Amino acid sequence: MLYFMLFIFELVLLFVLSKKLVNSLAQVVYRFTNNRNTVVRVLAILFLPGTIIHELAHLLFAGVMLIPVGEMNVIPGIEGENVKLGSVQIGKTDPLRRSIVGVAPVLFGLILIFSIFLLVPIGEGTIPWWQTTLALYLIFEIGNTMFSSKKDLEGTIIFAATILILFFAILTAVYFLDKALLQNFWVYLSQLNLQFLIKFFKQAGLYLMVPTILDLFIILFASVFTRKIPRSLREAS
């Protein structure tokens, strides 16, 4: 449970930091180049893999649910006080399907991160250094591009709230219909061998420390170079 809570905490912290990271990098690049086009080019190169994964997740989930889609753009741009990494045009649909499309990059990103955890276990001598480096880079890319717009955040919140409501509704229904069934369920859970999950979330926590620490370092570094930047970029968040 401790490692699971640590993983969730790091994931939430990474979400918070990722919202600031892109703008912090834009501030640093602008500080040295004084050119917005250069800012866009640098961000495009740095976050291209993560942006492609993010927008493809929107596109694929929308296609599966038969929602009309338009153009996909993976080139960053500066819109007002924020840097937008990419976008994909999604047609109008009902709130439920729109929420699922909004949370798609988070679900798809977590699946990819979990797959990386399983395929490249950190700290094992049998894993070549380049595979570990590549795994950490992919986690940095995916982790910092899973949440990139307010609509995505809204979809994530609605999706998570729906899942929690359904979970507690099922538990409540089972409790009133058959208390013994609910008790047997908890007994069954207590008897499960959770060593694999403990090892998994311990490793996941170690992996997520890398992009989290990198984000913190970049954000703090950027704060030193933002005093003479135009207001529209300096106040971006």
C-alpha cells in the first residue's frame, strides 16, 4: 500500500509539474534566443514523441467510439499565455464519450508506462544501460504529455468520478443484497499474494522519481532566467 500511495503521489505531482514544465522550457529558450519561432521548433523536437502518442490516443479512442475526427497537429504553438504542444479536431458528441476521449492520453500513457516498467526493470544488472536510458526518456516524454489541455483534465476528472461512483454503488448494492458475499470478497483479497504488485509499484516509484526530479530542476532553473521575458510568456502556467 505504501508503494502504491507513493506511485499515485508521484503521478499527481508529475501532472502538476508537467503543466509548468513546457512553459518553463519556453521561457528558457526565449531567454537565450529572443525568438518565438525558435521556441516552437525546440519544443516540437523535444516533445514530439510524447505529443504524437498523446494526440494518437485521442484519435484512436474517438475512432473506436465512432466520433468524427479532423486534422491532427503535433507542432507546438504559443496561444496567449500558454504553450500548446498539439491538437486533434474531435466532432461533437455526448458527454460520456467526450470524457473518454479526454482521458484517453492518460489511460494510454499509463498503459505504456506500465509496459516499460515490466519490460525494463530498473536496477537489474542484466539490462543494458542504453535500454534503461531509453526507458527513462520515454517515461519523461509520456509523463509530461499525458495531461496537456483543460479539456483533457476535465475528461479525466469526469471519468475518474464516474468510476468511483460506480465502484461505491456496486459495493453498496452488494452490502444490502448479501453482506456475506461482500465479506467473502474482502477475505479473498486479504489472502492474495501481493508480492508482485509490491515489487511493481516499488519499481514504478523509482522510475517516476526521474522525470519528477528533472521537471523540478528545469522549472527551478527556468525561474532564474525569466525576469526580463515578455509578460505573455513570463506569466504562462
